[in-house]
Amino acid sequence: MTWELKTDRPIYTQLVDQIKLRIISGIYAPGEKIPSVRDLAFEASVNPNTMQRALSELERDGLVFSQRTSGRFITEDEKMINEIKDSLAKEQILEFFEKMEKLGYNKKDTLTLMENTLKEMA
């Protein structure tokens, strides 16, 4: 997964979101050691201080934890990871329904269109 950074929001918040995505998608497994701040910063082409800020935010959220001499690790709390995954998925669904509403579709018509599209894909 490549790092996609835009100018519309602070870089560290984008890093937080992208690391969360890597966690919930399984790229970083529960309990797995993550690369060092410098390695992640190099990979994302950002300043190490910016990456440090993003990782500190993830620590505050409980998704990442530090072990003094061993580095940082992904939480082993799979329930928390799944809750975040469900929350992000729900946000995407709500945004989708809002966009469909702007196109003139009500919820029932949107669901019907989705069902028909799924049938065509099969």
C-alpha cells in the first residue's frame, strides 16, 4: 500500500488515517512490531517528527503501544480493531447514501440499484 498524502489536511492526520487503514486491513497484524519512526517516515517521504506525531496519536487511541526497548507494536485487541473497521465502513456507507441522494435516489432505489449491480457482477 503506497502512502497517498494530499494538501487538504494536516499530514499527520493523513498518516494516522493511513496507518489505521493498514491495521484494519491486516497489513499490520495484531501484536506485530511496526517499522521504526525513521523507516516509516522515509517510506512515506515525511519528516520523522511528523510520523512521530502520528504514532503518538495512535498510541493515545490505543491502536499502537510502545515497549521501551523493543519499539512499537499493534494492539492485540482485535475487538477494538473490528470496532474501528466497522465505524470506518459505516462512515463510507453514509457518505455513499448522501451522494446517491444528491443524484436523486432515495434509500430504497439505491438498495435496488445495488442489488441489481451485484447480480450483474456475478
